[in-house]
Amino acid sequence: MMLKIDLLEQTDRDVVVVESEYPDGHVVASHTHKRVQLLHAISGIMQLETGQGTWIVPPGFALWIPAGVRHQLRTSRVTTRSLYFRVDALRRVPQACQVIEVSPLLRELIDAAAQVPVLYDIGQRDGALMHLLLLEASQSPAAPFHLPMPRDGELAAICNAFFRAPTQSITPAQWASRLHVSERTFYRRFVAGTGLNFIDWRSRACVLVAISRLSQGDSVTSIAMDMGYEHPSAFSAMFRKVTGRPPSVYARRAAA
């Protein structure tokens, strides 16, 4: 796989498209690319990890990965289309990983691009298609599916453990106690490490795990209960505050 991509990245074209299928629980080992990658989830859900944090990519979304950024991918019954762009072909080059929503037009362009020969004719229809794909991808809106992780070893270990089993019932005082610092020191340390306050980070972690579970068919009620909410409505309100949409939207994406 990596050898094939390495060879394709040397192709004399602005865009190269690769489709891949991954079994449940598959891990793509840490690696980098020479080109900017747009990783599109056709089905299943992906979790991308870098030194800067974790990104969740549900169906219907895609993830920009800048050239040279080392990343590891965890998959759950995933089919992807990866688009590899020459850096100088993009009008707006992503400086960090970023999840974007795939519009109906962008989805159709990606589908069409997957059928184009690797050495497509730049001056004909295929070249125009790829140019339009470049323009459309560059202006797609960002989605809040990034969970920043601190580099502080002790704090990072706690954050990673929380992400594996998030709950809204955990308090700053409990984490401060585990780190043997005051709450005020904990707050400063947490914001410095993640760029978010503790409550916002906790909510975002819950939402990202919820999206993953919704895509696998879990109910809103069961997710809310597991995360310590007394009523699903309270969980749904938090979810809508973070994403701008109710959790049912992501359940429908999984069922589509």
C-alpha cells in the first residue's frame, strides 16, 4: 500500500486519487506523505492521531492532512477515497489537520475523480474535472471534530484515558487532585496544553466518541446514559451546542 502511494505521489499530475477498504479495528501505522492529502470517508468511521491531537472523521466528511505531517489512522469498517494534491496546486494550503464537510457537489466530484486515469489528459474533460475538484475542496467549511491533546506527559495520559471512556460527570477538581495541583493551576495547565477550557474539551471528547458510536448504530439514549447524563435531552443539547446539529443527523448518516 505505502509503496504504491509513494510511487503515485511522484506522478506528473496535480491530483491523484486512491480508494481503500479497511477491516474493523485496522490500524494504519504512523507515516507521512509528500503531498497534501484529503481523506474522505465513504463509509465507516476513522480516527486520525498526530502529535497535535485526535480527529474523528464520520461518513460524509473528509480530513485535510498537510504534507509531511506524521499520522496514524484507526478504522472501523471503513471505505475511503484519498486525494493527494501537489502543494503548489492548491490556492489555500492547509497548515494543520482539519475536518471538512463534504458537500453534495464535492462528493460527486470525488466519485468522478476516482474513475479518472492516473495520467489524465490535462487539457480535456478530466483535467477540467480535477481543476473544479481543487476549487471546491479548498472552500469546504470546517467541522469541529478535532480534540487537541496536551504534550504534557501526565496530563496527556489522563486525557487519552478519558477519551477512551468519556463522561460528563468528571470534574476539574478530580483531575487536579490526580495531578497533585490546585484547581487554579490545573485550569492554567489545561488551557496551555489544549487551547480549550476543561468543560469545552470534555464536551468535545464526548461528542467525538458519540459520533463514532452513532455511526455504528448505538442509540442516543444508551450513549447519553453511558456518559453520565440523567436524560438524553441534556446530552442532545450539549451535542447540538458543540456541532450545531442534533445527534440524530449522524445516526441518519450511518443508516444512509
